[in-house]
Amino acid sequence: MYIDSHCHINFPELAVRMPEILAKMAENKVTHALCVSVDLPDFPQVLALAEEYPHIYASVGVHPDYEDTPEPSVDQLVELSAHPKIVAIGETGLDYFRLQGDLEWQRERFRVHIRASRITRKPLIIHTRAASADTIRIMQEEGAGTDKGGVAGVMHCFTESLEVAEAAIAMGFYISFSGIVTFKSAKDLQAVARAVPLDRILIETDSPYLAPVPHRGKMNEPGFVCHVAEFLSALKEVPLATVAQQTTDNFFNLFKVVPI
């Protein structure tokens, strides 16, 4: 079985197809999915999905790309994350690719999420793009990792270097690979995936984006996460059943989810 550790099935283009989305998950042996929050106004939709479907979990957080959106406070994140189906804080982090100029607000928002994670003891879902040095620095300064009393989490949709992966792993974090790793152009990322130990890997779709080969260019969905596992199996020369079982175990271990 497989778990999609990061998706956005509350987004309108997927939400309108929910019966089909759930059926494709079942068909492809995707037993659970984590629907990830990107802002507070849409958080009720994320939570509603988790409340309706036993095998769907949710997070609470505000994505670094969302500039004109209500800013979360530590207390607010702590309060919202108290719901039993909320298993993580995020997604949060830094993105210097899409936004430019003075991004101190983005760094402060990241710190708020880390502080909420430390209080709630719920793992972080971290997004980093073109900002890896500051991302790792703030994680260390705020004690995000288990090495400094935090609860760690996952570096989602990972596209950075092996050095960044190793720095995150040293703090107790997992590395999550999306459909990007299946792209022919992703040779550097594939080398990273080959080097990261399987017991530190999660798989995800980040749907509706980044559909893996053989669905590249189409709308992504949680049922396609099996193709990420299949690619990693071939890349690492490990049986597919081993990849499926280990990434599933990793999900349950990180998010403290009891399998249903």
C-alpha cells in the first residue's frame, strides 16, 4: 500500500471530482492521504475533508507564497491544530523563487510555525525553494529538529542538494519526493534520492500539481503517488514492496497516525 504524504485535494479542481479521486486511490492501493493547508481562509475546507473521510488527514498552516492573506499567530496555530485529525503544522517555509524584495515577513511567518510545532509537538511540513540556506538556518535557530527539542517533520517536494537533505536529516527530518523525481530532466534530484536512506523517505503528489511520469502534463491526484514509489524502487534497486512498506511506516512514525 502507499500513502500520499502531501496533497491539496481541497483545491476546487480536485474537490469537484472527490468520488473519482477516492476511487482512483483505492484502485492504486493508496490507503491514506494528508491534505495540506496553505492559508487560513481555506483551512475549514481542509479540515472538513479530514472529518468526513477516516483515511484523510490534515494540517494547518500558511504557505510562504501567500503574501496577501491573514497572518497566523502561534496561539492560533496551536488552537487550530488541537483537532485530532490535524497531524502537522504547515506547509510553511521560505520561497525566494516566486517572490522578491524584502521577505522578512516570510521568515517571521516560518518562525511562527516552528514555535507552534514545538508547543503542539506536531511535525512541520516545510517548503523551501531557492532559499535553502535561510531555511536550514532558521530551522536550527528556532530548534525545529529533534536534536534541539523540536519534533522535526518533512522537507516536502524536495528539489535541493544532498547537502541540504543531509542537514535536514541530521535534525530528524524526512525527505519527501514528488513526481519531479520521475522527470527525465531531474538527474541531480535523482542522485539525491538514490543517496537518501529509505528509512528517511516519504512519497507525495503535491496534487493537483507535478503529475509523475507517465501522467506528466495532466492534473495530478493522490492515486498517482504509486508511480513515485515505482520510480524510486527502480532508482534505488529496491523491491517495490519494500519501498511501499517503508514509506508507509515512515508516514505513520512521523505523524503519529494509527493505521485504520
